Amino acid sequence: MPDTSNHHRICPLCEACCGLEIKVQNSKVISIRGHDADVFSAGYICPKGVALKDLHDDPDRLRTPLIKRNGVFEAASWEEAYAEIERRLPPLMAAHGRNATAIAVGNPSAHKIGLLTYFGKLARALGTKNVFSASTLDQMPKQLASGLMFGHWLSVALPDITRTDYLLVLGANPLVSNGSMWTVPDFRGKAKALQARGGRLVVIDPRRTETAAVADAHHFIRPNADVFLLAAMVNTLFAEGLVKLGTVAPWVNGVAEVQLAVTGFTPEAVTKRCGLSAETIRTLTRDLASAPRAAVYARIGTCTQEYGTLCSWLVDVLNTLTGNLDAPGGAMFAKSAAFASNTAGKSGIGKGVSTGRHHARVSGAPEVYGELPITCMAEEIETAGDGQVRALFTVATNPVLSSPNGPRLAKALDALDFMVSMDIYINETTRHADVILPGVSPLEDFHYDVAFPQLSWRNHARYSPPVLPAAPGQPEEWQTLLKLAAIVQGKGAAADANTLDDAQFVRDAQRLFGAHADAVIQATQHLKGPQRNLDVALRSGPYGDAFGRKPGGLTLAKVIESNPTGGIDLGELQPRIPEMLRTPSGKVELAPPSLLQDLQRATQDLRGLAPDLVIIGRRDVRTNNSWMHNLPVLAKGPFRCTALIHPLDAARLDLQNGAMAEIQNGPRSVQAQVQISTEMMPGVVSLPHGWGHSLPGAKLHVAAHRPGANLNELLDDQLRDPLSGNAVLGGVAISMRPVAGTQPP
Ligand code: SF4
């Protein structure tokens, strides 16, 4: 008889956190589908979820450590790999200091509790200022604006989509992404329900995206011009007497300062810059202000540009000034069951956030939340002097493809004295490593989302046990991070990760629980590592049992028991102001001084001329991270790495549909297949990012079959949003020309 079992697993492949039902027969996955009974996602799944099987079975996925000897990777035992790191790294640190090291982490870490909650232990053990992450290629502007306004970077105002009457979306494509910095599986279904109850979905984007295609209205906007539109909408609210703060009025600082700051941004003043008429801007503002319940949501296109933090701020200024902040049907805050700083400490007040506590050695870019811009990494390696980076750790990241000017970074990585990567592939970045330590397949790992319940459309607590056992001898990722931390701290490669973790847990319990520490240690002694920390976080969290003092409250055991329904539903979003605020004033800071000052930059740019042709990225439902191009179920079908261009632009540039073209930005150029489409705004070209799998040494055999063009080869690593350090990935001026005789991939 075949040995068959059913498992319920949260999908870790994107922010939507869908519940999956996975059937296993004789230790092989035989089917993956949406879990209909899941309390959060109700059976929704996208094509990527099914690809977990391909990821698990991928022959390219690393299953043993590798050490590079004479330029060639050789399989090694874990002991040999740790010994090699201990042989090479501590002497380098002793000779050159802690800032001669750097660490970079990618976004898959956000989907793994072991990596997310133990990465910081390695970073702290290194003691380097050179901490980089994919946040500065993506959402750092949103994190910074939210931190400045509400006191914590994960206090993000989210559209209450199931109760809203009007949803305005800028620079985001949630029909494809199912939300970003907003966890909203089955956005399509929720958008349809919004429209069925008489509500409206309006999209502003330089491309008629999949979301725009189902919207009630879509307006093109020039890339990099959202700040002008948003400021003009705020200006219009004041000019037409439409400002109303609603229930949060007693807790809002800075309304008059905002009014003064946007004085020059009249609809007429911005119309040429952003490509929308003054009348359209006024109509958008009036519709937003007059809707009984409304929310504004903006994401990647508004973050990965020169004014990313300003855009993120102005979105929530609009939500606040229209009475929709923290109101049902407006922009609300999730209340997470565990790990949320806005449920910890003193209610309604906090330290707020500060930036610039240190600066990048070469560029002087300020630190934000302990990180430097990842686009500074190459120059920190290249530039001689005290603090020059000579050793690098990478954790689940591929910045050679995902970061601007990847060729420069690749060259810099070759100049390192030592590089260690934790990764499941030899990709375009880890091919430069001296040692690679593989992580587990997601199906071999337990799962609890740390960050995304803080960004979810509905409150929930969901846990998934491992679907399949890990290979014998394979450590859990948190154990690998603790071993690495022990090596750099001089405790030696023989240090036992469990013993180190136990000792740290006792210290943490004593610090957090004082006289109750022994009871907490006793109550969790059957657990270890992240599970133990999770149990403590749940039990001491806002829904927790307080270690028995609140009978009926959450424990990890209760959340595990609820796995047949995906987890525990904790209800729709509830108003949380003022208790969730962690600003020093205990108020929503509508006019942070650094943002008002940066608005001067936009004022000076208001009359600037938009370039004739600019490039932006785009998201496809079948890709999220670059390694997804190596999974057969996602790689099949029409080639997706095409340069979308409007017919008028194609005609004037003599470009043919399906033929190749050269795209140029100064000295940088790539070749891509042309796809002519009226979904593009004239003057704007779109090329997806994360492609370019033709580099030697990478072992992604499926991806290499159709490598595509690397958008980031075109982009300038010196262009950043100055406040957040986020890279500018869109709105960059380019030229295009046909390439004679070249065949498409
Ligand atoms: S939308 Fe797709 S990739 Fe994202 S969590 Fe759901 S199934 Fe996974």
C-alpha cells in the first residue's frame, strides 16, 4: 500500500502567505493545491505555490556544503566547511577589524523564521557597520515613512479592502503580486467583491497592468512623477476645504505644516510633470474625499524611484487628511499575535525612529534601521583604506542580478579575500563565494510568518510543521547562523548551537520576564530555537495566555492544533490609534521635518523636463525571485523577459515586434526582445528584473536555457532616494535601437 499523507503548509514564496494542501506519497510530493479550509486564504493559490515541488526536487538545489578549491567548488562535510571558515575569517578580522566584514541578506529570509530571527545574531557577532539587505532595493521608503509617522517600520497602514468603498492604487500590481507590504491573497476576488458592493478601484500606473485591466478607471502617469500627483492631491484637499481627520484628530500633529509645504503643488503646476490633467487630479481628490470609506495604497513603483520616501509619506498623508486613517474601510493597522513591536512595551508612545547613526564609508549614505544601501556594497569592497570590506557573508540573496550595476558588483566580489554564502543555489552571486552552506528546502522546514501578520488584510496566527524530513546531518538554518556567530566571536567551530541558544534564551528570559523568568523557562523547556521563541512571543503577545494568567489565550500548542484549518482567525482589522503609536509624542507625525525638507527637492524638480523615453520594471505572476526562473513549472510558456513598448514609440524607433533591440543608458546596454503593446504609456518601456542568467559559473540549468536580459545592468548604482537609501530602479532615461540580424532568445 502506498504511504500517503496530507499536509497543510503556508506558502513561503511571496508575501500573500496562502495556505496550501500538499499530498505526499512515499516521501514524494504528488500534488499541491490551495487549502480550501484555510481561515486566511480560503483555497486561493497562484502558479508559484505549485512550484514548491519543483524547488524541492530541483537537481540544481544544493544539498551539501561546498568549498572552492583552485577555483572549483567541491562537496564538503559541514565540519569541513566550518573549519575552512574558522581557518580564514578570524585572522582576517584580527588583521583588519570588524568593519572589514560585511553581510547582505535577501528577501527569502523574510519568509523563514529561523533566518529572520537569527540573522541579527550573526550580524551582531560580526559587529560590522556594513549590513545590507534587499530592503534598499524594494520597500525601505515605505518602512522609513511608516516609522517616522507612526513610530515603527512595521506599523504600515493597510487598505481594509473588505469594507472599503474606494481603493486608489499607485505603482502596484496586487492582482499579480497579491500585495506587497500588504498581505492580501486573492486580491482579484476581493477587488471583485468591492466592485460588486458598488465600490470603485482606481489605478494610476505607467502601464495598464493586470490590476488596471480590472479597475473601474486607470490613468497613466509619468514614471518618477507620483510625488507631484500626491502633493497636488494634498494641495487640493486644503484648497477645496475637503480636509477631515475623523476619529484620529486628537492624535495628529503637523496638519498646518503639511498645508504650507504643499502650497506650490497646485494641480496646474504638476500636470505637465506627471502627465495627468489638472481636472483629473481634482476629480481623483474629490472622489477620494467623498467616498464614505476609502484607502490609498502605493508600492514598488512609488518606492523604487528618486522620491520613494516622499511618495510613501504622502500616501498616508492622504489617508489621514481624508479621515480614512485607522477607520474601518480605510487604511488600518494589523494586530499581530507575535513579534510586533507596536504591541510591546508602553502603549501609545515610544522612541520613534532615527537614521544616520553611522554612514557609509565611501558615499556617506546614512544608515537606516541599521542598514546601509545595498548599492554601496561594490564601492565599499573596491575602495582601499581603513574599513575596506574584505570578507562578505551573503544570506539568500543574489544582488549581482537584483541590484543596479551588477557587473560592477560581480567584479568587486572577485576582489574579496573571503566570501561565505548561505544559499540553496550556485547563482550569479554565490558563484563568487569560497564556501557555500545550503539551507533546507521549504518543505523540510516548519513555518510561522514573523513579519506578514503585521501587514495582513485580516488578523491571524498560523503555523505549519515540516512536510518532509530534512536530510540526515542537515542543520536547521538558525543553527548554521549560530555556528557562524560562534566562529566570528572566537568560540570556535566546535561550539554547539543548541547550547549557545539555551544560554541566550535564559539571558533573554531574565531580561524580559525578571522574577517570572524561571516559570517561562520551565514552560518552554520542551521546545528549542525559533519554536521556543515563538511560543514565548505568542504567549506574551496581545492574544496570548500570559503563561497561564489569561486562560484561553494563545500558545504555540493551540496554534499548531489549528493546522487543519490553516490556523487561527483573529478577526478583521480594528482601530488601533493611539495604542499602536510608538512615536515620542504619542501622536501621528504628519509632518516629519526630514520629509518636509526633502520636499524642497521635489519643488526644485517641478519644472524639470521628463526624458523622452524611460524604463521601468514589472512583476509577472510566475516570478518573484530570480531563482524561480530555474523551476520548470514556472519557466515554461511564453518568454516573459521582453521589453514592452507602445506602438508609437516602436514606430518612431523602427522597432519590430519580436525582434531584438539594444537598450542603452549611457555606457551601459543590454539586448532584449521587443514586445509592442498599447498597455504601455507612450515614452515608457518596461523590462522585468531578476533576469540575465547567462553568467559563467552559475548552476541554474533551466534558467540558463532562456537567460533573458538583466535590467539592472542598465541602472546606475549611484542613484538612490537620499532619505531611505533605496535604489532607483525606475524612471531612468534610456535610448533604444533595433539590432540587425540578432535572433530573439
Ligand atoms: S500568491 Fe502564490 S506564491 Fe504567493 S503565497 Fe500565494 S501561492 Fe504562494
